[in-house]
Amino acid sequence: MQAGGKTIGSVIVAILAAIGLYIGILDGGLSLWDRFFGSPTSPPPPPEPAETNRAESAAPTTEPRQHLAYGPPKILNWGLRFPGDGCGNGVLADGQTINWDDVVGDPDPGADDIGYQQQTTCSDYTRIFALDGSKGGLVTADQAHDPLTCRSAALAGALPNYIEPRTRKEARLVEGAALCVLTDRGRVVRARIDRVVDDTENFVKDVVLELSGEAIIWEPK
């Protein structure tokens, strides 16, 4: 009778194990035995899904590239002249400046864009400089003949400084070169240098007296 009881018990355990295995297959591999007694090999519960910020997921990964377009150019003459040596007064003489936005009749032209003056008080050199809000660079005769490349040259370049007649050619400040300027109102200017006047007689120091030429001005659409 004792052997019969063991046999019946073994059959019951086998039936329960079979039922548990069947339920486990239907329910993600977790057997009935594991449900009641646990199993060291039971897989961990899946992680809770993270909440997603809909606004962040909908945002673009990169900002849209700004589209730059310009209207037909305006062509005007321009010039910058050495304002004089303020060394005797111990004060740097004010430079001569150009406001390109004002030149084309902008009702709100903003500040002046470029200027020309002595490098420092009593300096032997002069400089071309951009004022606040504007950018400028020097390009050669074969460079930057359209508004986009001229704009890039203005942003990336630098205007000539430490200018004097003996060294200006080394600095590429020569006829045919041009000043690319981005004004504080967004206009692009390519001011070609057609004439350079050196003065070696009328001042204590030799100076580049005058720069002049033709300017092409593009206005953004």
C-alpha cells in the first residue's frame, strides 16, 4: 500500500508538472511550479516603458538652415580718405566712415559700417576697420563676386591694418582687390578698389591717402 501511495503521488506530481509546463509555454515561459515556488532561472520582469515627452520627440534634431536670398545689386562709387595726423594734439584723429545702408537710402540705416584712420595716436600706420554690428574682409580681384561668397568673406576675413605705402602691396591692398562688408542691416557690399593714392610728401609720415572705387550693394529679400 505504501508503494502504491508513492506511485499515485509521483503521478500527481508529474501531472502538475505537465500542466505547469503547458501554462508556462502559453504565459511567457513561467511554469506553474515557478509561480508557486519560484525559480532561480526565472527571467526578470520587463522594465516599465519610459514616458516620452511628446514635445521633445516631435522637435527636429537640427534647426532649419537659414535661407539667404538677395535682390538685384545697386552700383555706387565710394571712397575713404586719410583724415589727418592727430599726433600734435595727442589725440587719435576721428576716422572717415561710410554707412552703406544710408548710402542706399535706408530710412533706418543704423550705425556706420567701415572707417579709415591712423592705427594709433602718432602711429606710422593706418587701418581700415569695421564698426560695431558690421563685419569686413579683404578679397583679391578674382574672389567673392556674388553676395553669398562676399558675405562669407566678410564674416571670416579681416580688414587691413598697419597700412603704409611701402608694405600695402604685401598686404594685398592694391587696385583690383575689394572690401567685402556685411552691414548691421544685413546688406552685403563688395567695394572694389580702383584707385590707391600714396602721399609721401605732405605728412610727417608716408601714408595711403585715399582709397576709392566702385561698390556693389546687395539687399536681402
